[in-house]
Amino acid sequence: MNQTLQLILFAILAGVVLYQLYSVLGRRVGRQPEDAQAEAIERGEARPPVADAEPIPDGVVLTGLAALRARDANFDIGHFLAGAKGAYQMVVTAFAEGDRETLKRLLSPAVYDSFEGAIAAREAEGASETVEFNTPPRADLESATMDGDIAHIVVRFLAEFRARTKNAEGEAVDDRRTAELWTFERDVTTRDPNWVLVNVDAAEA
């Protein structure tokens, strides 16, 4: 075999080896970091990356959700309403059971004082209460506003639950269907992501 033919064979062999290396190294093998992030987003355990907010033109005044998102680019209404449902069930259950510590974490001082007064009156009568939700409550956005650095979101809740009340006369069972407007508040300049319940109003079903 002459030298020229050997060089040609070596060149072909080198090309085959390089192609095989490229096909392996250039291919996604196993789980990648972005795969775990995508799966977490699908499960609702993480949020999609937030794009940089576009600058607001001079003279334009944003209102509602647009104003809130302009101050808090991470705000997601779906995520918020899911959390509001959980907060609703926690507050209703804590109120029925007289769980003051849970209520303190979720309510503004004014709302807490109102709830605590009702709990104290119930306890003075020797009564106790528990609730069981038939289905998760329905939560719909009613309004969203910004007052300086304070965001307010009003959520309309529709809920069905069974209340069991015990007192000296015995036990009473009451199936209730409620419609209420709850106002949640948060200072968008703080790192605390939690919202506080600042007002409760009756609503039409």
C-alpha cells in the first residue's frame, strides 16, 4: 500500500471517528437542568421565567392588574387565586375552631379583632363549632387596585360547607352556602410575598 493511499485511509478513518464523537457529544444525554425546571412549572411548583417589563410611556397611568404587574413582575393571577382558595378554607376553619394563632397570621389587626370577638362570645356561651367543606370554594377576581405601594385585590368566594355546632342544648348541623367578597392587601415594596385579609363583605350569590 503506497503512502498516498495510507493518507487517504487515515483521513477517512479520522472523519468517521470525529462524526461519531460529534453525534454523541452534540446530543442531549440524560436529564438536563432545564428539564427539571420545565417539569416543576407543569406541576405548579415553579413559575415560568418572567420577561423584563417594558418601560411605561410618559403620561400613561396603569390601573388594575396592569398597575400591579408593573410594580410586581412576578405576580400571577392564577397562582394568587389558588392561594386565596387555600387561605379562605384556612380562615373559615380556624374561625370555627377558635384557632387564634392561625387567624393572626392571615388577618389584619382590625379583621382579627372582629373575628376574635365572635370567638370569645361563642366560647362564653359554652359552644363549639367545626366545618367541613363539601367541595373547594370557587374564587373569582373581582377587582385589583394600587394605592401607592399597597396592592388590594378583591376576590369573590362562593362556598358550600357543613357546620356542626355544639352547645349545652346538644348538636346542630347546618349546611351553608355563602357568597362573600374578601379584600387582600400587600405592600409590594417588601420581600414578604404573603397577602393579608383586610376586609370581608357579603356578596350576591
